[in-house]
Amino acid sequence: MKKLTVIWLLYVGLGTPLFAQVNVDSIRIDSTKKETIFIHPPNFDDCTFRPCHSVTLQQKKWRMPLVFGVTAGLYAGSFIGLNQLWYADYPKSDFKFINDNAEWYGLDKFGHAATAYYIGYYTQPVFQWSGLNHKAATWTAGGLAFAYQSTIEILDGFSAEWGASYGDWIANFGGAAMFVSQELVWKEQRFQLKMSYWPSEYAPLRPNLLGSNIPERLLKDYNAQTYWLTCNVWSFLPNRNVSKFPKWLNIAVGYGGNGMLGGFENPAQFAHIPRYQQFYLSVDFDLTKIKTKSRFLKTLFRALSIIKIPAPAIEFSTNPNQPVFFHWMMF
């Protein structure tokens, strides 16, 4: 979860402002002009957040070293900082694997998948802007997502305090693969991973573990986090370009947990607090499908893609005292 927040902040500062947008309907490929590269299919429905213009070889000569140089610098710098802030205070060990799939009801695995997904989602247009074609930019962004997350697992594996997690690695791959496969098949993201947060009543009971303030609780308190898989209905309609169905309306399924005051089980003093899983059915809104000419709003809408918009929801849980509950507004 902490890594997901870092990726979102990097995007807001460095991502979309690099792009220039033009109307896709006005673009045609001229295969005889070897000095230009068309970097997105001309029939793609929405170029709002993608560089649909051509890149000259002269532009490519400085854009590509810039993008890959900055990417390499951020990659290396973030791990140097992470090593000092997160791992330096703990002893090293031989590389080892652990199985922590049941910890926090597996919610941290959804965080890993979402992080990998959004690394790909936010960096792929930047690689296209550098001059890579759509396919190459997609594979590069997906590879970067998995490599970045894998490096964290390697650092965990050599730490005596933690260990490389099989489940984390699978989730990392799954998140990156979810982004890459949709781009290659549909050239758009019809399914997205999102998250929502609402403060829980449990963090004050164990502030050292679940956080003593809002920023810490946002990262550490899995009781307060919900992860969502949202689907854009309009994208699957047979004649979607003439359909009046709202482009921005999504169906969403969510997963969360509650009553967790320990990773695997609650300590003895909190044994009376029931732990249970939560499953949700709701609607969501794809802000990137809202038409606007404002570059600021386009940037903002894409940045907010990581967040599930509050909406009514039905909750199904393993709590025997309240197996079904309707939320008028689920945050």
C-alpha cells in the first residue's frame, strides 16, 4: 500500500503533463514518411490521455534518453532511499521465501497487484511519448512494473525481519499482466483495480501496528482499506459508439476485512473482537470517460483513477451477526 501511494504521487508530478493531445479522427498514417513514427492506432476511441500524435526522429533522439534516464534514476534512487529508511535498521540474512498469504486476509496481496497495475497504467503513456509504439510501450511499462515490485521482494528476501513472499510475487505478476493483456487485446483498460479508504475503529487500539495518525493508518490499517475490481460496461457494448449508455458508468466488486488487530490472529486481549471478510457489489465511475477540453481535468481524472468513487453498495460478509448489509454510501 505504501508503494501504491508513492507511484500515485510520482504520476501527479511527472506523468500526464508530458503528453500532448490531438483529435484522433484527424490522424492518418503515412507509411511513406520514414522520419515519423505513429504511436497509437488511428481507430482507438479515446486519445484523451494518450499521445496520439506522431514523433519525429529528432524528437525521439532527446525524448527517449530523457524518459529512460529519468526512469532509471527514479528506480535506483527510490531503492537507495527505501533501503536506508526501511531495511537498514534490520540485520541481513540468507535469501529465503515465506508464505504469508493468510496475513490480513490477503488484503496486502491486492495492494501489491494494484501497485503493479498502476505502475504500468501511469508509465505506459510516458514511454509512448518518448517514441515507442503502443506495443513496445505497453511491454516496457508492464516489465517495469513487475521488475520494480520484484526488486522489493528481493530486498525482503535478504532481510532477517521479513522474507520474499510467494503470494506477493504472484500478485505483482498478476497486476502487471492485467494491465499488459488489456492493452494488447483491447488497447484500453476495460477492467481496473481501485481502492477506497475509511478510518476504522481499531487503529487506536494498536497504534504501533495500525498507525497512530491518518497518514500511517492509510498505509497500515487494512481494516480501513477496500480493494475493487471495476468494469466499464460501455466498453463491452456491441455498438458502443452509437449507444446512449453512459460511458463513465462501471460495475464494481470489492473485497475487505474487519476486526483485524493482528496479521494472522488477534492478540489475547482482543480475542473477543471477531475477524471477518467483506465482499461488496457497487457501481463506480470512470472519470477518464468524461469529455472535457481542460488539460488540468484530464490530468486530474487520470490521477484519480486509482480511487473508487463513493457510491451505494451491498455488503456480504462472513460475520454471522450481519451477513448482509446495505451501505447508502460506501467509501
